[in-house]
Amino acid sequence: MKKNILIALAALVAIGGQAGAVTFSKVGTAGAQFLKLGAGARAVGMGEAFTAVVDDATAMYWNPAGLAQAKKQEMTFTHNQWLGGIKHEFIGYCLPLGGNGTLGMNLTVLNVGEMPVTTVERGEETGEFFTCMDWAFALGYGRNLTDKVAFGATAKVIQQRIWDMKASAFAMDLGISAKTGYKSLRIAAALLNFGTDIQYKDGQLIDAFNWHDYGDGPQQTQSLEYVTSSSPLPLSYRLGLGYDLIDNPTHKLTGAFDYVHPNDGSEKQNLGVEYGFNKMLFARAGLRIDIDARYDKNAYSPTFGMGVDYGFGMLKTKIDYAFADYGPLSTVHRIALALIF
């Protein structure tokens, strides 16, 4: 069994290595960037070092194998006040099926809001407004293969809209997690956003061309379509470790580390800790490190968070908050509410 565990982890590592084998010159080339904004406040408070420790309804974002660790139904809502006033929302749900694994679903929405339409020639406003909105809907499943190993997979549909132009794609996520047998040490790996390219079509990209307007030809109108270039999805490979430094009925201190290899930028190293008191009050801190820019002060992005868990009979409520510093780009605040029943 240990041999099978190692083979499974090695296979996912190999897939991630091949899928993410790119150079730094590809930074910014992937589309659907909203898929990289994270889910939940707990994970962000821990510096996004969550691949090996996730065990809630946000698991489909970080590592779908984490769904297998959910013991009860959970509905979670996250509001992220993103940079520039952009609103980022996440809704997730998971349903344990006894010994038959756990089902999950989530919806992610990024809303830029209204923007004025301007002319091409002078940039003057026309009085019209258009909106930009991105969304992704996902279904997932996670299951314990043994008492030490869990596996999970997710399928998702993705759409981006600018005015009446839209771009669609399909993707999947794969994840595995394992208890090493050394005290509480866990190791996990996930391949995220492996799917089709995304390309804008329709709407303002379709126009009419009249030959008479450009010469002495007859009045003949033909439709034409401007073709945009396609972009790959923000594929990433994550390898994570988790370890409980302290674990007793009153105090729990968990440390986590993630290595992240994206297809459109440099590798990241994420460090995080979470302290829990009486399984009710929580404090979190983390640090995200851009490896290629590690000698630049802006390469280090600290995060902080806190949370409260409180039960009302059969219903348990979790409220989490996270603060993330993006250096010269300002700071971001997230708040999440989870209902467990």
C-alpha cells in the first residue's frame, strides 16, 4: 500500500512538472486570472499554504482531495473586496456520503461593475455603459482510498464576459493527500485548472463592412468577425506539507508549507500557521514569497487572519477574516461565513 501511495504522488508530481514546465517569459499570458484569487478567508490568513491542511467546503479550490476530510454538510460564503473596488464572491457546499466519499460544488464570481463606453478616436464617453463579469461553476468529489490516503477531482465550466463578448472554457482539478505516518505530518499535491484555452467571441467582435464606403463599388454589406487570440487557463501545480506542532484539547498549533508552480509566472513559496484555542478562537498568519524576486522587498506578502467557531445546537457557525498585503497595489480584506450542519 505504501508503494501505491508513493506511485500516486509521484504521478501527480510528474504531471504537474510537465504541465507547468514554462519559462518566466510567459508571465501574464494566461486568461481567466480570477481563478487565482483564492477561496475562503482561513486559507488566505495562512498565506495560502493550504494544500495539505484543507478540510472544508473550500477544498475544491485548493485541493479536491480535502473534500474527503469533511465530516458534515457545510455551506460557505466568502466576500473578497479585491483591488480597485472589484468584488470577488465564492459560494461552496459539500455533502459527505458516509463511507462513499464527499460531493462538492462551488460558484466563483468576479464583478468589475459598470464602465463607460468611449470612442476609439478620442477616448470620449458616449453615455453608454458596459459591464465585465467572470464566473466559474464546479462539481467535485473526494474520497478516502485508505485510512491514510485521499483522492479528489473537480470538473468546472468557466466564462468571462466583457460587454456582449464572451469567452468560455472547461477545466478539471486533481488532488491527492496522504498521512505520512510520522506523527501528524501530511503531504499533498494538486493540479489545478487543467483544461481548454479561452478565447473571446461574438458581440462587439462581429461587425458589418460595406464595400461602397471604401470605393466606388456597389452597396454590398458583408459581416466580419474580429478574431482574438486564445489564452491558456492559469494552470498551477501545488505541493503542500502540514504538521500539528501542538495538539491537545485546549491548544492546537498547525504549520503549513506550499510550493506553487504556475504556468504564467514564477514559483511561489507559501508559509502559514494557525493557532486554535478551545476549538473556538483562531489566529492565523502567513507569508507568500515570489521566488524569482526574493531579493526585492515586494516579493514578500504577509497575511493575517482570525476566526470564531460557535455552535447553536445542531448548527455550527464559523466566521473568518483575512488581511493580505499586496505591497504597492494596496491591501485586500476577506470575510467568510460557514454553516456546518
